[in-house]
Amino acid sequence: MQSQARVVVIGAGIAGCSVAYHLALSGWRDIVVLDQGPLFHTGGSTSHAPGGLSRISSSRMLAEFARYSVPLYAQLEFEQQKGAVLVGGLEVACTADRWQELQRRAGWAKAFGLDAHLLDARECQARNPLLDAGKLHGGLFDPGAGVGNAVVACAAMAAAASLHGAASFHGQTTITAIEVNGAKVRAIITDQGRINTEAVVLAGGIWGPLLGRMAGVEVPLMPLEHQYVRLGPVPELAANGVEIGLPITRIHDLLMYCRQHREFFGVGSYNHAPLPVEPHAIRSHRETADPSKHAFTPQDFAGPHAQLCELMPALRGKPIVDGFNGMFCFTPDSMPIMGPHPDVQGLWLAEALWITHAAGAGRALAEWLDCGAPSLDLREADVSRFQPHALTRPYVRVRGDETYLNTHTIYHPAEPMKRPRALRHTPFHARFAAQGAHFVEVAGWERAAWCNANAGVGGSGSLPLRSGWAAQHWSAVQAHEHLLTRSAAALFDMSTFCKIEVEGRDALALLQWVFTNNMDIAPGRVVYTLLLEQHGGIRSDMTVVRLAPEHFRVLSGAGAGPRDLAWLRLHARTRNLDVRIRDVTSAYGAVGIWGPQARAVLAGATNAALDNSAFPYYSAQPITVGMAPCLAMRVSYVGELGWELYTPAEYSLHVWDALWEAGRAHGLIAAGTGAMDSLRIEKGYRRLTFDTDANITPFEVDLLHVVRWKKGDFCGRAALLARRETPPDKKLACLTLNHARDVVLGREPVLHAGKPVGYVTSANSGYSVGRNVAYALLPAALAVPGCAVEIEYFGAALPATVAAEPLFDPDGARLRA
């Protein structure tokens, strides 16, 4: 074994082989891949994966991974075996609710360019004759899906990567240590010797947490068992004379998927209680050839087996010829874990990847290693996305159980997680609870979505009440809060937003480099700005206030905060800048007071001058509220006059009470995130990760007003300059639904002349303008006011029209009142 490598990949399963394969395609050499098991049946999850390849997802990232992975597997061959057979994928509905869900999933497929289509019950039976059409409402068929042989795909990718000596693969090699010195990877220590390297990719799957600890980091994934059995022989299958002739069939209502094994029928079942396995309890290769497989537990399959036979009568009386409980990886948010670790230079992760997505993910990670950034937005998978509590083993264990149980669940986009809850409370939590708040979870925080104390207060506008799917996890109170904010004033809890202090001699230099806007502003000024990837895609957006010549406060969304913090620290380190970067989120309470009466309310609680000349828009200054010190920033996310007030956490309730008392005469209410989002969409404010992400640039979403070309170089500037003279192919457009009763929620396909041309990025009700609103990324030729389009919602084409934006207060007079 060699003693030096450019990169060492730990794990020769589907993730590790894919990373090595794509690095070799990119021209890398000196790639070493190690695994503790024999190649390429290594004993991990890849070795026993049944191979279902389903491409449809609500995540664009996962859909893109699958779009690339599945046909690649079908092209790969090793020793006259193929990496996949594209027999299609069939999802069937046994209930009316599931049939509605399949219509939604068909919309996702259409939105992301997949050619899936709905089938009636008889058409489902024609695709899989074992099904009883009388038990079905219908199905969804994806002709590009299929069944993979992951071990063959691994062997084929390894053979290709090994050509001309680009990569070497070593099985039965145990990692004993990952040497880290000065927060940098230095070497891998194995039972076969030492390999010096500056880059290590962890692709160990269920062993990922153990490997992470060798490098001093936590990998938040949980191995859980799910069952797989083979039934038969089944004469109807034997008659077709092929190994795999039926489409991979998913029976979500039974929490199962099925595939053919010649005359036998394979069934994977999630229809049992979670069976977690702590990583340290996984058996070693000395004990078994398949450490990721446990003995089959027949008691967990008895009930599901009977249910399956009702749907597929041909399986009645067919014995279980073999079965096992196989381990797979589950993460707190059900997404993969990828990218460079923020705390250890040279440590990369490619963990919790399913076969369906692994080739696309491996290509993306190889591109990240090779070019410094992936071309596809990977925020959903970024290892730096996790809050500190999400890295603790108790949290990972509880969330692992929940994500397992949700594998086939019909999940509403506004539905909060069930467990764990009540982890983080803002300083204002008790005051919102006293207002009857309905709380949702955001980055571990309990945050008010609406306050039931506002029910029936004021009007609800001209829009009819929502019904059906759109009314779930929604309340008419949101309309009341929206309109009361527009007519009087409201307090919004902003404490969950990430607050980052950047101080030091090079603080300005760092922020000028990472941000698009000009940060060389006077102390007391505030700017809104973007963070770009080096290819010009939008990584994040932030509000920044300069507190002193060498002191800035950077404000980021609760979910985006960990990634943004990691990004600032990365660039400070790589540019060798003298700065101190601290996350001070928990040190401060923050409340937004917005509405036409906001100045009157705040004036009743402070002696500070609040008129436009003394306190202009986009400025900040210290003030006293009641008897508490605050930093007041005149900014607004809802399109109304107002301020954000930041105060040390211990003063927060005093500040709230002073404002509440001052607001009694002015109609002040406490409002939640539901109203905040409907207020912002009327104003045309972009929502990060929905309307903006790294797949698009400021050109497509009309954010060039926060790009300062003349300030000097900044991250992504060269990429933007290269595109500056070329009009964008797509533009973010504001759509209004033609009929007041029509509501959409996001990710629905947008049609023009009956063909998909884009998809909804974000949506909500515009209670002030009396229209339901959606934003969508459309071809530039269609993103013009007056253009008629349709939004497909559960199979129905809802007419909509492109509108000039913003819909509300287009000249911004209310903000500057």
C-alpha cells in the first residue's frame, strides 16, 4: 500500500466508489480507497441494498442526483452484469389520500423535468399483474426508474477509476486513526500502514459516526434496521422468465416497496417500529461477513405480510424463503451529509447517501473537491448546516426514529416535526404563549406561527377561507395578523435569527470579500447584501450593521446561520485575516415592531428621536426602551415602517412589556411567522432557499441593486461579470392566481400552452391586495406582466397571471414614512 495520497476515501460502498470514480474522471491521480470489508461486497448497506431506484422527490437536489445516477448505473457493466435495469417505477395508491398525494408527486416530477405520469387502477395492474386493481385508486409510473445492482455498480466504477493508475482500492483494511494536527488532516493510520494525505473523504455509511470521532467531529446519522424478505416461488413471475421484469413497486400505504427476483418476490418493509442500532454496537467483520445485516424478526412482518397478500392475492400461501433486517442510515432531517467539515481542514463527508442518489452526489462532491464549489445547490446536504444540538447522540437517536417513521408518510410542507420539541425557547416565548401562540419548530427553536388571541380581531380580508390540503397547518388568524400589521402594528419575535459578530483589524476586508454590497459604510448604517458562491450562485442573504470601524454585526436566518458562520470562518482562514468571528445568537433577544403605528408605539417606550431625520431608513443606533439598552435598526421584512430591537437576553421581557404597555392605545398585537411570510410576499421580498439559492444568480431574481461592481473584487464577481452582457434565460416572476379560491403552496409545476415551463418557488396569500400569490422561475420571455400561465395543483390547472411587482406599496412610501 502506498504511503502518500492526494485523497483517501474511507468506504468502498456506493458513495465512496462514486467519489473516486468522478475524481478520476476529473483528472485526479493518487486516489486511495480503503474498506474494512472485502471488495466490493464490503458488508455495509450497499452490499444488501435491494436496489430500488426511484427518481421522484420534492427536493430538486435529490431529483438531480437521481436524474444522473439511474441512467449511469444502467450503462455500467462488470463481468457481464449490469449496474441497473430500467424497468420503470410504479407507486400505487390504496386510499383516496394517497391518490391525492400521488398527484402532488406527479407535479414534482413535472416541475423537475421527469416524464412520470398517472395511471388508473387497471393500468397499474397491467404494469404489475400481481396487484388487485379493485384495491387501488390509481398509480404513478416513472419509466426512467428501475432496479439497481449496487455491488456491480461499485465494481464497475472502481475498475474505471483504476484505469491508468488513477485510483487504488484496498479491502480488508482497518482504519485505526485519522491524524489531525492544527485542525488539519495529516494522515490515515491503518492496520496495513500509514498514508500521508491532506484530504480524507468519509464514506463509511453506518460506521460514519465512528470514523468522525477519529477526526474529532460528530457525524449525525443513525443506523436503523428495516426488513427485506423474498417470497415464493410465484408462478406468475416464473412465467416471464427474466430476473427483473416488473417495475419497482412502491406501496406507500403499506410502508413497503417490492421487486422481482426471477420467480421470487422481494419485499422491503418499513411497517414496523424503529429498530435503531448504535454504531459502536455493529458487529465486526471478524464476527460476520455482513455486519449491516441482522437476523430477520418474523413477528415484525406478520401483520404487514397479511396486508400485502390482500393487495397481491398471488402471494397468498407463498413462504418466506429468506429474509433479514438490514441497516441503513437516517439523519436528523433525512438528507445526506456532504462537503468539507467546517472544523477540520481536509476532512470531507459523503454520508447517508442512498443508492438512487449516490452517483450524482459523488459527482457533485468530486466537483466540490476539484473546483472549490459544486455547480448544484447542496445546502440541503451541507455538513455545516447542523445546529449544535443536532450533533448530540440523543437528538440523532430521536430524529432517526422520526425520519424512519416518515419514510412513506404523506408530509405537508408546513408540518412541523413531532419530536423532539421544546429544545430552545426565545426570551419572548412566555409572552407569545400567553397570547395563545401555535408554535412550530425552526432550527430547534419554538417559534410562534400565529397567536389565537388575535382570532376574530379586525377583518380577514376579501379572500375566502382555505380548505383541504391548503388549510392544513394554517389558520385564519394569520389573515387577521397580516391586516392588523398593515393597519396598526405588531410585534414579531426575531430572536431565532442568527447573530454573528465580526471584529478586528481585517473585519472590513473580510466582509468586502464575501459580500456583494459595499461594506465600507459609516458606523450606524445598515445594508442588505448577498453571499455568492464562486460561480455566482446565491449562497445566502444577510443584513449587516456596522457598529464601529472594526466591528460589524451580521444577521442571518435561523436555518442558514450555521452555514453562513462556517462560510465566514472559512474565508477568514483561507485569506489569513485578523478577525474574531462569534455566534452571539443566544446572547440577545430580538423583536420586530412593524406597522404604521410602530413609531407611535416605540415613542411611548423610549425618549429617543424617531423621526426620519433623526433615525432614517437603514440606519441603527443605541436607544433605551423602558430602562433597558437596545440596538435599534430601522429595517423591515414585512414592508412597513418599523424597527428591529436587539437587547441582551436578560432585558428581553422588560423590553416586551414596555412596548406592550405603550401599544395598548395603538392596537398593537403579537404576530407569528405565518403573517410575516404573507406580508413579505406581497412586498416581493425574496425568501432564501425558496426564491434564491446557488442554482441561480442575482440576474435571475432582480437583486443586482445589492451588487456593487465598483467596490473591488468579491467572491463570485468574476463569474457575474462573465454573464453581465448576456440576458438570463430565466427570471423570477410574480404570479397571481386568477380565482380567489385557488391556493398553491410551492413546488407545483407552472404550465404554458399545456407544457411545463417552471415551478413555484414560494407562495402565500396576499391579504392586503386580495390575491393569492406565487413566485416562479420562468423562461424570461414569459416572465412579463400580463402573461397567462397555469399552475398545476393536484392535477388541476389553475389559471394565473404574471404581475408587476411588488404588489404592495411599490414605491416604498410606507417603509420611509
